[in-house]
Amino acid sequence: MQVATVIGTVVASQKAQSLVGVKLLIVQFLNDRQEPIGNPQVAGDTVQAGVGDLVMVVGGREAAVALPDTFNPADYAIVGIIDSLPG
């Protein structure tokens, strides 16, 4: 699992059938000092997150399993909204 912040939304005119009904958000992964690392990625939303939220993201097969139809092409899924982090 990785910490990220939601920085935008994705509007898709076409989706894989297994992703129909899944909200897609753009997330920026963060390091332990909450500084951006890497490039922004697209993640399926399972928790109704919004732009500006600090979220927990899973990747790989765990991402696909987190979504309603587990046979999907998702690389990342948002599985939690973080209220606060220590420090």
C-alpha cells in the first residue's frame, strides 16, 4: 500500500466493460515526508474519494480484487481515505 493524494479526475468516453461504473481518479504518490514521488497515476476509486483527499492506494492484483468486477485491467485502486498522518 502507498500513500497518495488525489489530484484530478478522469473522464472516459469508453472503458473496459469491467470498469463501467468505477470512478477513475488521478493520484500522486507521496514519500514519508508527504512530498510527491514519481509520475501521477490513474486509480479506480472504491471509497468515494475526491480531489485533495489523502488516500491509501494498492497496486497489482490487489487493485483488481478491490474493484467490483475482479477481472479488470486496473493497476491501482484507492482503498481508503486517510484522516491524518503522524508527524
